[in-house]
Amino acid sequence: MQTYDVVAIGELLIDFAQRGVDKSGYPTLAAQPGGAPGNVLAALAGLDKTTAFLGRVGDDAFGSLLLQTLAGLGIDTRGVRRDPTAFTTMAFVTLDDHGERSFSFARKPGADTRLRFEEIDLDMVDKAKILHFGALSLTDEPARTATKKTVEYALSRNKLISFDPNFRAPLWRDRQEAIAQMQWGLSRARIVKLSGEEAELLLACPPEEGTERLLRDYGVGLAMVTLGSRGAILQNPNGRVTVAAPTVESVDTTGAGDIFTGSALAALLELDRSPEELTRKELLRVGRFAVTAASLSTQNPGGMRSMPAREQIQAMLTE
């Protein structure tokens, strides 16, 4: 019987990432497969974990390319539906001199927002150890209800819930609505990854205090806050660790946070312990592995195909 380490629900999209500018200053863009939940699964699949996706893409060329990419990475796509009336979502990513990103979106609506709960293959959730989701599937109906009902279903089956908000301001009509929906996600998850900016937005505290607040205010079992090139903080009831990021020549940070999340979930699965049971030494192991994988991913363009090989991660860890 097919079982899954992680099933993700959410958005698949095309990232049009900047590769240069012409003489008039217009960016030259290259299409890359993306979407935060898909990037997370790509990291897991690259570390030999069994994965599957639940979502919706357009019945168009980009939708077909995304399905081909996921299948090529070893991600089960049986739970992905095709939409004949809405295009696959597109994100346009421009970069500054340090590789940091700015976003704009073609999603009015995007096919991913049209996923209905009736289309969800709950048998795939039954066969998963972890259900992962993000906040982009909470921006619009019917995907918001589909996501929430799927999360509640997974909780009723005692599945581990992993949540990464992946906040993108242009996709929300109202900032307070965004905060409320993301806080709903925090209240359902035992594993949470926030960026430093998301910790400030959702928890009203400095990033360095974010993990403590997640445990105290939301009952999270494993809290992780990423700090970009400064590394990450991880905390559970047994302790708190800060992990520095290795120095790399970064060309594109797209998907680095997702690679961190997927690599951390893979390391947790390999330890075969609940998030709350990890010792401080094991937290450090998870954090170092995930930070190293995320850092190395920034040497490659795009998100879904930027995951470094396990051997490359291990080599840097032993340096």
C-alpha cells in the first residue's frame, strides 16, 4: 500500500525570475517551477522521502509543465486537479544586487485558488505522516475552505501538521485578514516555520523571541524562525538552539525558506521522534542540516529545482 512521509496542500505556480536587465532597465525573466508547498516537497523528495501534492493548476501549458516537473522529482501528482477556466498562477520575481526578491502576481483568479474540498483525495491524507500547508491557500475561496477542512480532517486522524505562512502581501486584500488567517494556521500546527519578518508581523515581537512565543501562545511542538543569511532559531519544550548559516555565493534566494522547511522535516522524519521529544542536540542537528541545505540552494536559480544533493549538504557540514 502506498504511504507518504509528507503530503502538501496549496499552490503550484510559475516563478518568472529575473536573470538580467536590458538597456532600458526592463528585467529579463526566466520561467521556473514554484509554489512554496511544492518547493517543500521537492526538498523532501530530493532526500528520498515519499511525497504527494494536493492542489489545482490550469489546463494550460504551464500546468502541464508543473505536473511533469513534480512527477520527474518523484512527487505523486494524483491529487492535482486541472482547471479549464483559470490559468496557472504566475509570480514575477525581481531581484536586487544581493539576490533579495520583490513579488508581483497574476492570480485573478489563479487556478490554485479554485480548489474545492470535494476534490481532495482524503485517502492520500490518511496515508501521510505529515500534512504541510501554507497561507497562500487561505487567501481566497474556495481554496480557503478546502484547505481548512483538509487540515481539520488530518487533525482528526492524528496527523502531524506543518505550517509555513509564506506571507506575500500583494495576495491579500486586507492585512488584518491576512494576520487572522495565518494565526488560524499557527493554532492548528505542531511544526511551524516563520521568517523573521513573519514573526514580527504575527507575534509582535523581535524574531529572536518568535520561537518562545510560538510555544507559549500557540502550543507549537517545534518552532523554527529563519533569519536569512544569519541562520535560524529552533525551539521545542526541551530547549532552544541558534544555528549560523554557512557563507555561500548567493545568486537567488527564491525558495530558500521552503528548502529549509523541507530539509528540517526530512531530518525530523529520519530521527523518528515527535517534535516535542527532540533533545537540544537533535534540534541542533535538524537546524544545521536545514540551514546548510537552504544556504546551498541559493547558489542555484529558482526554488523547486534548487535543492542540493544530500552529499553536498553533508560535505559542507563536515568542513
